[in-house]
Amino acid sequence: MNKFETREFNPNNVPLPANDFFSFLNGEVYYIGALQDGEYSRYIKTGEEVLTYDAFQKTKFLFRWKESGYVICLAEDPSTVITLRNSNEPGKFFISAERYQNRADQIWDILPHFDENGDPDHIYIGWDKYSVIAVRGSDETTSLALCPLSDWVTFGLACMQYLGWSSSTENDVGRALNNYYNNIRLNISTENALMYNNVGLIVNQSGGNFTQLHYADVFMDGVACEVIAVCNAIRLATGSFDEMNHDFFKLAVEFELSGLYKNSFKKFIVDTGSAFGIKKLASINTRDGGWGGDPDRIASCLEGHNIRFETVHSRDKNLSKDKKLDGNVLKSDELIRDSLSAIISYKFSTFHQAIHTFACTFAGNELQTFNKFSDHTPGDNYLNRGTTAVQRGVYETLSSLFAYDKDSKFYVGYFLK
């Protein structure tokens, strides 16, 4: 029997949607906290080779899937991994940081931890060679558990909630994962895929397969701009991308669970406008997901994915000498020149109540935007500097972009480092 089919891994016997389901932590980064009486009392930190505990200092660990378990790397040095070592006392073990050598004592399981009532409590790290259920710390009540980098529910944490390994929130994890597996089977189409400097980016949100891809209770075409922008910005910053777009669809799950935009006042306006037949308002979907993603939650998303960034927000007081110019936009113009990529959200100046978010990068002394106009296809060649199209994707600066687009007002920008 496959070990992942056992009650130890699947205590609630929930249907597993894929054979490789337990690889859900692959590529994710976490702290590892020492649990004592159900609370994070200390965190693992590392020096040269020895792993120790500290109440405040934390080391970030990168998880990489190896068919039957995880190699747990130091995020700052992925060639160094957590390794289990025998102690001088029989039946007890300690862990160290050593160079990866593809040994059995460097492969770890991630298992659920239950409290005395049998309810899901925390996730802990176990190692199956010696049937170690929990790696013990300095006393009998201590075990090592995953600790997220922010309050953002990553794809891995969502899968753990689905399995019943950890307590679920009111969010519909089953719906989000069902959308994920339906979406990866459909994938984006060639009308949505743009190659830019050997990096695959996602565009044309209004067309291609986005009219059939699911996001909460709606389709992606009118609402997925935040997910697209974050995915594109991370791809631009790292220079890597998933050709099957699993990275994008995992982000969509995370936004469903942690980043849906919800505003009861705006919903009231839309519902009222719809009742009176105001077309711009009647076109907005107020079902779950109909408002898209929350731009203010992008910071937690980037933190949860271990991405370095700076933020400029419209609520910040950055005054300009020229009252016609937005001081926050001018500050953004400075930041983007030294950033790998940026995520920009803006509100519409009209009564439309919507927000749009796009990714951009500064290259060749000009700002190049992606999905700024959500009906631009790769075939439009809108990044060609010589294009005669009025709505192109190239601008001198963010200031010139907002000066050109009179209906938009800067809301928030994230600048990836």
C-alpha cells in the first residue's frame, strides 16, 4: 500500500484528487517553530551547521519534494539541508544542517499533529526510517511544526486544511481545490501566453480560456487581474516560470482563501445601481469572487512567498511640489527603476467602483506593462515601441501612464527586489 493512503497521512479518508497530492509544499518557504504545550515558544535558527532554538531569531526553510518526502533546505542556501543524526542516547535523535547528499536521513515527512481530544492541532515534521512520529526538543512536550511567514494561506496550507491536518477557517477549501484541478486540466490558451525575455507571462484576461477558468463562484475573465499581476511580477523578478502554469493556478487558490475583495458598502451601491438599471454597475458580479482580489492583501501574499518588496500606498503622504502630480506616483517612478518588477493597482475615477491591477517592469528607459489592458493579446504586439495603437503597453513612466489614462487614479504599488 502507498504510505500516503494510510490513516496516518489521511486521517479523515478524504478523496485525494491526484497521485502526487502530497507534494503540495514543493517550493514553499516556512519557519519551523518549536511547539510547547500547543504554542510556538521558540524557532529553529542555524549557524554554521548546528540547528538551535531561539525565541526570536528565525531561519527560513525551503521545502523541495523528492517523490516520497521533502528535502528541507535553508532558504538562503538551498544546498544545505536538515539532516537527522543519531544521538549518543539510544532512540533519541538530533538534527543538523549539512550539504545535500541524497541520503535517506535527509528526506522528511510532513504529518498531522492531534491534541489529546483527537482534533487537528498543528503540522509537525516526522521521519519514517525510525518511525519517528515527532522530532523531540528539550522536553517531552516539544515538537517541530511549520509556521507560515505571514497570515496568508499558501497552497500547501490549503491542502493541509483540506486533509483535516489543521483547523479550517470559514473559507471553502474544497471549492478552491476543485477549481484548481479543473483549471489545470483546461489551462490558459495560446491567446493568454506572452513570451517576454524568455519568461512566459499571462495576458489577455478578457479572452482565451479565462472565460472558462473558475475563481471562487465566478469565471476569471473579469476578476483575476490581481492573481495575474502577482504571478507575472514574481516571474519577472525570478526569471523562472511554470510552463504548465500550476504556479498561477495555485496563486488563484490562495487569493480565493486569503485575498478576495469584499466591500459591503460597494456591494450596496452595485445592488442599488443594478436595481435602477445603471449599466456600469449592473455589469459587476457581486457573487463570491465577483470583486476579484484585494490589492491590500498582496503584501501578505508576497511575504508568504518570501519575496522582498517595498510598498507605496495612496494613503501615504508624499506631497509633490507640482500639485497636478501625485507624490506617490513620483515616488513609484523612482522605485521602479531599481526594482525587478512591480505590481500596480489603480481605481477608476468614475462611479464604476472597480479596481484594476497589472504587472510592469522598467527596461530600456521605458515602462513595459502586462495585462494593463485586459483585452491585449500576444498577437497585438503592444510592446512594440513603434506601434500606432492608441492603447499600447509602453510608457515613459508611471506618471505618464496616469497622465494619459485620465480615468485612473493610483491606489497602491509593490516593488519587487
